[in-house]
Amino acid sequence: MTHYRDLSPYSYDESAREMLNVGWLAREHSYPSGVVDERVVSALKILSATYDNQMRGIHHCEFCDTDRPFVLGGPGMDTDVWLGSAEIRVEGVDGTLYAAPNLVIHYITEHHYCPPEEFCRAALKAAGMDTAGQLTLVD
């Protein structure tokens, strides 16, 4: 997968709106790590069942031997969602649009990736969850 620095302008694919990148990780680039609030993980799982920018190919995790991670996602957390071939797009309260590979869920839960707080709040908002309180703790 192509690496993009967090909060850099999105350019992976054409889009009608300007977006910012989040979670486009690669082995040869460092990334912020820490503990991410479980509400954020739940929000991303809910949102993962709605495939944005679905691709034909599959990207495997560059950090581990996991063949093709999946999560139970969607509003009922009962939909098998395969990670590595779609994006999660969310809009912040200020109108900023963020695009993350859906593999971001695996990066957070298995590799302690800590996305920017504004993205985390946007994911909570998009999933209809409470956005109050601290969301991330960077190591």
C-alpha cells in the first residue's frame, strides 16, 4: 500500500472533495503509537461495513503475517468485513473529510497505531456515538 503522512492531502484516488489521509502506514515509515479509546475502534467497525472506494485488489498487513484480517462490523457488529481493500471516510465537525484504509482497524488493534484525535472524533460522530472525553493516549 502507498504510504501517506497523516493529515496530508488525499491523492490515492480521484475524489470530488478534498480529503486528508489517515492511517496509510508502511513498514519503512514510523507512525504514532499509543492506546486508542475502545469507542473509536467500535465506531470504525460500525463504519467499516459501508465500503468507500472499494478496490479489486487486497492489501495485506506489512507489519505481521496476518493473511487477511476481518472484523465483525456494521451497526449490529454482525457483518463480516474483510480489511485491506476499501476505505473508511468520515467528516469532522468542521467539515474536514478524512480517508483511511479500512485496515486502520487492524493497525490500531494489533499494532498500536494512534490516529489523529480529530479523525477519532470524526469517526465517533459519523457512527452516531458520543464524542466527549479523551480519545487517544500516545506513548
